[in-house]
Amino acid sequence: MALSEHKTHMGRDTLIRVVTPKPLTESHAARYAWAAARLALGWIFLWAFLDKTFGLGHETPAAKAWIDGGSPTDGFMAHATAGPLAGFYHDIAGAAWADWLFMLGLAGIGAALVLGVGMRVAAAAGAALLVMMWSAVLPPENNPFMDDHLVYAILVIGLALVSAGDTLGLGRWWGGTRLVKRLPFLK
């Protein structure tokens, strides 16, 4: 536990030292751990965007790249076969508007996390996108309800709550801009 010391003068000759525990999220090590988690999750979003856009061959073969006419939503959503929302996802799979929203979401959330700016918006959008992706694969393959999408959704919200963008990111600077001071939800 990190400790914080405060010196208080009581009277002329009396010095009282008050030691209070600092929350773990304020410790040096915790700030860097949260920053590392932010960068890692940001890279997951950015990699998904890059792989789907250019067909880099990890999950998306070159022939199905978005820039070559492939649909980034068709592959994932069209395979939603068992869950209660399977029909909904089948209906929107491959729609141009769904492709654009999905890809803009991946790029925007990934960039915000990597840069450490707009963490509140990234947390809300990221959690919504991840919960939608989770609901497309219901029930999860290896667990009755929990999978990595829900874990990442919880993580992205936690990242915003602990101001993870301030360490190894531009969050502190971003929070001081006139725009964010006027519209704090953009922090």
C-alpha cells in the first residue's frame, strides 16, 4: 500500500505527522500497470481494424480485405447461429452502414486508447461494441455466459475510471484543453 505523509503544525512547537494510505490506483506501479493495459487493449482494437481493412492474414485473409470489397461484419455476424439475437445479426451482417460503423468504432476506440484521450467516450463505445460482439456469440464456447468480450468491456470501463490515459498517454494534456473543460464527457 502506498502511503502519503502530511505534516501539520499544531501550536508553536508541536508537529504532528499524519500518514494516510493512498489508493492503489494512485501508486506509481499501478499507474503504469493501467497504462500498459490501456495500450494493450488499444492495440487489440487497432489490430482488428488493420487486419480487417487490409486482410493481413491473421483473422482476415487478403481476399476478404475491406479495401478489396470484403465485409468486416459479414464473417463475424453471419456466424451468429445459436443465440437469441442471431436473426438480428444475420440481418445486418454485410450491410454497408454496419461495416462502416464497426470499422470506425474499431479505429476510433483503438486510437483513443493508444493515445490516452477521450477515454470516457472510448469506454462507453468500446463497452457497447464488446457487449454486442459478446451477444453475437451467445452462448460462449467455453463458459455458460462469460468470455473475453465481457472481460474487455469491464477493463475498458475501468481504464476510464482510473484515468489510465494520463500515464504514458496524452490524457492529462487532453483533459486540460478548452474543449474538454467545456465538454467534460470528452475526457
